[in-house]
Amino acid sequence: MRTSSNFSILFWVYKSRTTDNKAKIYTRITLKGKKLNFSLNRNVDIDSWNPKYQRCHGKGKSAIHINQFLDATKSGLLDCYRDLQNENRFITPQLIKARFLGDDIRNHTIKDVFNYHNDKMVHKLCAKTLCHYKTSQKYILEFIFEEYNLPDIQLQNLNYAFVLGFENFLRSYEPKHYQGSIGNNAVMKHIQRLKKMIRLAHDIDWIDSNPFLKFKLKLEKTEREFLSAHELKIIETLDLSIARLEVVRDLFIFSCYTGISYADIMNLTSEQIVIGIDGYKWIMARRNKTGVPFKIPILKKTAFIIEKYSNHPRTNFTGKLMPELSNQRLNSYLKEIADLCGIKKNITFHMARHTFATTVTLTNGVPIETVSKLLGHTKIATTQIYARVIERKISDDMFLLRKKIECL
């Protein structure tokens, strides 16, 4: 039963291995001259078997059932062969048999799907995002070892109980780099990444069912902290005699007045300062995280900091616009600055981005659509996370409303 010049399927019975005049049906897969035989675990009366047509002759119920089974088997083997071709796999008769019997699907594991995802996404996701996936993978494998005493687990063994068990594991887990357990939203983020991996495995037919169908992610709404205008002014005017703290303060203020993230600031060069549509200098670049372009007009305070470091030894050596410093050290030194300023908030470098969105722009009447463009967001919904409406803004809005009502 030939199917192509390279691939063929043959059915036959061993007449010499009969029992009560019945023999097992076998199939032979031939691919590019390589052959593989295996039993279909079906018996047929040898008197009804036609070796020329590889079918049962006659119109009896048994013969019809056998012939339908053989048609389905041939169709299934052909489908496996075509699927493997579409997946650009190195196809062998053994692989076709494994796909037909479901063995290759069962052999895929959690590690396999994470590795598949990371290999395919290495040029699409930034290094930081890929790092998050690798961290989630690490936690999942730790859970598997603790719960099942295994280094990995096959995808077919995943179920709803596995998902709940992983959630419980994360909530009680205390990473070495944390002080205490993982927060709810961080737990949900790790589960969200696992959910994406399982959906991917399901989409590429590595798993038959999705154990996440019943699971609902429960993210808690969080208040993103930012500096008030008064707090920002205190940091700006703080008299610093320690050089390293002065550099950190300048980097932080630079972000507060541009909204540019840490990773993007570290990549800026003088070539990215261009003359904008208004004739003034702008910073034009792309976000490291998403590749989305952002265009930021340079304010006076930003220009002062750029000029301050234009001939600095550290920027001259690296060729970057601003001095380079690790995010970890930045955040550590910012806590020192907060103590010197008497600010009780847990200041991190990313808080500068929140401050730009709220205190510097939205509070001063910049429309949210403009802020969204400045931040390099693709959706206003993302910007609304940053756009915290502070009491002063509410007061100003209500004052205008009060005046309008009183004039009626």
C-alpha cells in the first residue's frame, strides 16, 4: 500500500503463527528504504485475508470492522508523517510509530516545553524577561523534586492538582534573595508563566488537555508608590559630599524627569539626542523590554544632568550618555539617600518612572494619551497602572467643578 515515493505502509498477517485459524495483523512502515514492523494487536481469520489487497474479503460484520480499522490505521500513520514534516522534525520509522502510539507526546516534559519556548523567544523577548521565565522554571523544578522526588515530570502527568500544589509550594517558599515569602502577585506571575508553557504545549500537540482550564489567576490591586513634588524637591536639593551617592541621585532624577527605565538609561548614547519637531532637543530610542519607540523632550533639569556627565571619565570610557551602575547597587544606594532625606518610602529606581507619570506629568495636566507615548506604552491601559490620581489633582478637579456649578 504505497503512499509516496519515500514513504509506504504495508499490512500483512503471519500465517505461520496462527491459533485457531486466526493470526495477528502487522504493519510495516518504510521510509527512504528504512523499515519498521509492529503488531496492530488485531486478529483476523486467515481464510478471509486477501494479501494482494491487504484487506479482508467478504461483506460480513467482522470483515467490515477489520477493513475500517485498517483504513483508520493508514490514515493515522499518514497524519503522523505529515505532522512531523510540518514540525521540521528528523523523521524516522521509529518516530512515526511513536507519534502514532502516542509515545513521543508522553515523553515531552516540563523542561522540554520551557527549553522550546526559550529557544524560540530568544530574539523576541529581552534578556530580563527571559530571566523571569528561567526563574519560574527553577521554582517549578524545585516543586517537582520536593513533591514527586523527580528531576522533571512528563506533560501527560500534569493535572489541576499539580497547579494547586505548585501554588501552595510558592506561597510557603522563601527564596534566599527575599526577606520572607513570595507575595501574592509574584506567585501569580510564576503561575502565569507556567500557564503559558502548558498552553504552548497544548497548541503544538505535546499534551492532550490543559489542566489550567479551571484555574483563575487572582492578582491583587497594588498602590504603586511615587514621590510627591515636595519629596522630589528634597532629593534634588540634597547636599551630597559622597560621589557615588551623587551619581545615583542624578540617575534617579534623570529618570524622574524623562520616565526612562533603568535598562534603557544604561543603553542611551549621545547619538540618541536629536532635534525634535519643535526645534528643541529630544531623546529618541526604543524600549529594551518591548522594542517600542519612545520620544522624550529634554527638560531643563534633564539637560543639566546630561551636560554634567558629557565629559565625565565614566561616560567617556563607556561611550554612554550616563554613568553605568548595576540596578542592585542603585537601589541599595537610594535607600541611603532616602534616609538622608528623611523619606520613609521604600525608594527604588523604578519609582522614578512612577513619579514621572504622576507627579511630573499627570498632576501638571499632561493628558494620559501623551504620557502613554512618553513612557513607550502600546496601550493606555498599561499607563493607567502608573496614573495614580493624587489628592491634589482631585482637589484641583473638584475646585473647577465647584466653580462651574456655582456659576449656574
